[in-house]
Amino acid sequence: MSPEPAPVQRPPLDATRVREAMKSRGMGELWVSRATGSTNDDLVERAKAGRLAHLSVETTEHQEAGHGRLGRGWETPDRSALAVSIYFRPDAGFDPAGLPWLSMLCATAMVRTLSERAGLAAGLKWPNDVVAGGHKLCGVLAQLVLTADGPAVVVGAGLNVSQDRAELPVPTAGSVALLGGRTTDRTELMAGYLDRVAELYAGFAAVHGHADEPGPGDRVSLRQAIARHMVSIGHEVDAHLPDGTVLRGTAEDLGAEGALVLRDAAGKLHHVLAADVFHLRRSDGSYV
Ligand code: BT5
């Protein structure tokens, strides 16, 4: 008879530790719920209901009705994952053209966190996925909120932490545990992620949301920092458009407004915006 598998350890989040990490970066408030539908929806509601401090954070132990882009779902079992949403309320000097960059800023923060805390070689699959070992570990979803004080953005990240294969909804999904990450401590991963987001945002805000200008003390601009992590660059990819057509080309760069720059077989350049893409796949059929 084979031995019983060891029970998966899924301790609750330690809100005190997360608050300490947030405080050291001058972030806003933190709300931690036992269960909710969607942390993005909750934070959007709070933002609409009244003044929210910039860089406030909503998280939950169990997100029961998470959503992705284009009405797609996001599924994670109780205490197995991170569902964390951050409220960005840029000050008046911030160029609104910088707002669409916030989702890739957060994805980049997650790539760095996975490398630093979990020892995983993660990358960014344009436009909003964090991948490692050929699998999607994290998805990011940004929602614009029009407040009385001007435009704000809620950016939610869902990170698969301790799910086993049977708990993941699609074969392309992976988790930190399945990929052999050196920690599955959700508190550590969340604190690391928030720290990296706050750091990247501080540099971006200092240059008023201009993605092509390096922040003070940074050697590269936000656009270059993001592009360095992109796994598709140099590969032939298929951009599946909502009307069913497929645009095939070599991914060359990350362009203005966060567009993916593709060169087609005839040598023509195309700038593809995230909002216009149903999904992106490698032309050889592989996911990443
Ligand atoms: C995303 O959408 O990848 C964005 C997911 C954002 C989730 C966060 S969690 C906190 C916040 N609150 C929310 O309600 N949402 C955000 P998209 O690229 O559309 O990918 C969705 C697709 O990924 C689904 O159609 C499934 O195929 C797949 N999927 C669903 N759950 C997954 C999971 N746990 N891991 C990997 N893939 C998943």
C-alpha cells in the first residue's frame, strides 16, 4: 500500500508582516478578507465609495469568483494562492499616458519577486502573464477607475502558490510549488511583491509616468526594464485577434503604450495593443 500523501501546508496570511512591509514603503491601507468574490471588484468599490489612500491593498485567503481579461475566469482554491489588488492614484503631475503601463509594472515586480524569494527563473509573457518553466504562474488584470480626484487604476495579481496539478484549471497553468520554488510562504511572497511594486512605482512616478525616461538612480527606463523580462522577444508569435484573425510575426520589442512590436513575413511592422489581443501564442504551438 502506498503511503498517504503529506497534507499540503496552507497557513493563513500574516497581515502584521504584510503591513510592516507596506509601512516601510509608505504604502496605504491593507484589507484581508477570509473569502470574497474578487479582490479587484472589492477595491474598485472602495475607490468609488470614497477617498482611498494611494497604494492601498486588498487581498483575500480565498477568491471565489476571480476574473481575467475579456470576461475570462480565474480559479484558485482556498489559501493556495495570492489574490492581491493594489490601488494606484497618481498625483496631478503624472502623465495619464503612463496609466496603461501599471499592469506590466506589476507583472515585472512579480517576476523579480519570484526570482528573489522563490529562486524561480520567471519571465513576462506579453501582455499580462508571468511564466516559468513553460507554465503560467500569475495573471495580472488592470481596471481603470474614474474617481472624483481623477483617474485611478486597480491592478490585481493572481499568483498560484501551492496548488497541485489537479487543482489547476488548465494544462498551461503552474504553481510555485510544482515548479520547485524554494518557498510557498504566501506572506513572504506578498510582502516581496508589494515591496517591488512600490519601488518600481516610485521610480516611475518620479519621471511623471514617462515610460521612456529612467527614474532617478535607474539605469534604464520602465519600458526597457519590462522588455528585458519578456520571453517572446526574438520568437515568432501568433497574435489572435478578437475577430478571429491571426497576425503572425517576430516579436521585436515593446513599443509605445506597451504595444508588442511584431515584424511580419513581408517585413512590415505592426504595433499590437493588449486590448486588441485575445491571446498570444508561439507560432510553433508552444505556450511560452
Ligand atoms: C489573467 O487573465 O491572467 C488575469 C488574472 C487576474 C487575476 C487577479 S487575482 C486578483 C484580482 N482579482 C480578480 O478578480 N482578478 C485579479 P487572462 O489572461 O484572461 O487569463 C485567464 C485564463 O487563464 C482563463 O481563461 C484560464 O484559461 C486561465 N486560468 C484560470 N485560472 C488560472 C490559474 N489559477 N492559473 C493559471 N491560469 C488560469
